Amino acid sequence: MSYRGTTGFDHSTPPLTGVLLTNLGTPDAPTKGALRPYLKQFLSDPRVVEVPRLIWWMILHGIILNTRPARSAEAYSEVWTDRGSPLLYHLMDQVSGVQAKLEQSLGSHVMVRGAMRYGNPSIPSVLQDMFTAGIQRLVVLPLYPQYAGPTTGSTFDEVANDFLGRRWLPDFRFIAQYGDDQGYINAIAQSVREHWTQHGQADKLVFSYHGSPRRYLDNGDPYHCQCHKTTRLVAEQLGLPAERYLTTFQSRFGREEWLKPYTDETLKELPGTGVKSLQILCPGFSADCLETIEEIGMENRDYFLEAGGERYEYIPCLNASDAHIEVLSGLVMRELQGWEHPRYPSDVTAREAKVLLDAEDGNA
């Protein structure tokens, strides 16, 4: 195996502690041409689709990549902004916020960057930039509060695959989940209270999470349980009785059974049970994106109102709010315990390197 070094490496490069925030991904543009390579990368990941590779390759290339890019491009065009993809600009705002917060505590020897598991900026390209800048320690925080193989697990795979080709590796820590972190629970509950202050409460509060095939749960993925735990903890903070809230799962794909109850079917049924107003939030998402803005904010709203509902309100994700920046920075600071100072100070490293090189050249 050929190992990658760092082009132009200098032993006197100031050492840095790196923090990498990651999210799922986004196409470069809301067009069919941009969606096809993005969907190909996403749906080719065996963590995302656990189907025998040959069978899935034929389905993916024979059907999905010939039909879905156009439909997805139309959906993305509904949420695209002057700043581009919402998921990407929220990530960049989160990076800026955490960078500023950590610098207050750690000074200038910390570097915070953001990357996407699929699409750009890619994890390998951002890691390369961080290594070139001189990181010696790295904390990776995938922005998925609840652990799931297709999200958090896949992110670890991508980082590990990058490390396989590197000559030098940093001290490394990885945050696998934070859906029960007290700071996160407090921030979610506070966002609901603030919404209630402005709009009042509704008949029902719905917690909608991204879905996954039921067999992933049966095979040991803890995502389903962690989602329900997040709901329970937030509901307890809000003082809600069990009949006032429920947990659902959105965005199913294909014909097999996914985690239930399904968000869309639930919203179609609720008006028939007497629920005329509801508020819905997505505490499995760290930032608003296609699935929250278009699917929850638009598509599922129509389902509820067309079924007889009268009032539907989406409570936005935490995005780059001050409360969320505090949560993310707190998670990172907890992992950085014991890493307050550079492990290999640049002046010492450079001096030692010079002595060794001079000795080899006969100049010592």
C-alpha cells in the first residue's frame, strides 16, 4: 500500500487540535445533473442499503438513477436559497459558531471544519486540509444525535478508510451519539417552549425522526430506542402527559417494512381521532434540510390539512442557534479533556528533526 504524506510538510508547523463536524450531504446544485452523482454515492453505500451488492447494483443503475434524480432535483429546487443548500450553510454556520466558542477556551490552536459524508465538501478533502494545517489530535462529531449505522456508522467508515491510506495518524476521538445529552435535551425543550410562547400549544406534539428498515432494528441497530429516549426526555422536560405527544418515523423508501408508526400515515389519521391542531419537530436532525423543510414543512402539512386538520406548525431544528452552538461546543470540550496543550510543540519537534537530519548528513 502507498501511504499519503502531507505535501510540503514542515516540522515547525504550529500544532493544532482538529474538530470535524459532519452531516449527511447535499448535491452541488438542485439539478438532475448534480443529483445523479450525489444519489449514486449515497445509495451505493452498503451501510445505507443492505441488499446484496449485485442485485442492488442492477436496481440502482437500471431504475433508480434513471428516474429519481429528476424528482429529487425538483424537491431540492423548493428549498434552495441564495446561500445554496440549507444543510450546507447551516453546517458552515455551526462550524463558525463552534470555532469561536472553542477559541474562547482553548485559544488559537484549535481548528474546526465541516464536511459531508456524501457530496462536497467531502470528508477526505477536508481531512487533508486539516492535516496539512498541522492537526495532531482530532475529534469527529457526526451531527446525528441518535446513532444509526447508515449515518454515524457510515461516517466512521469514511474516516477510517481515509486513515488507512495515511502515513501518520493523530490522536483520535469519535462522538457516536448525543441524543440523551442533557444540554441537547434542554435546548430542544426550550425551542418548543419558545414556539409555545409565540403560538400557544396544539392538541398534539409530534416527534418525527428519519426512518430506517425494521430489520436494521432487529439486527441490533440502537437507533429506534435512542429516538424514543430523546422523545421521552424532552416530553419530561416539557411536562407533557403521554397522550399529548407521539413519536413517528418519516422518509421510508422501497417496499419493505420500516420503523413505525409512519409520519405521513399518522398525520392522515390524526384528524379522524379528533386532533385538529398539531405541532411537529424533528429532533433527529441537527439542521433543517430537504427532509424537514419540504417533507415535513410542506408535504406532510398538506396530508394533515387535507384529512381535516385545521392547524399545523413545524418547529424548526436548532440549526446554528446560540443554544445549539453551546451544546455542540460542550460535547467537543468534554472530549478534549486532557488535550489542553499540544502534544508535540512545533519548536521542540523542529529542533529534534534538525538534529537528526544533520546527524544523517554528517553535520552534527
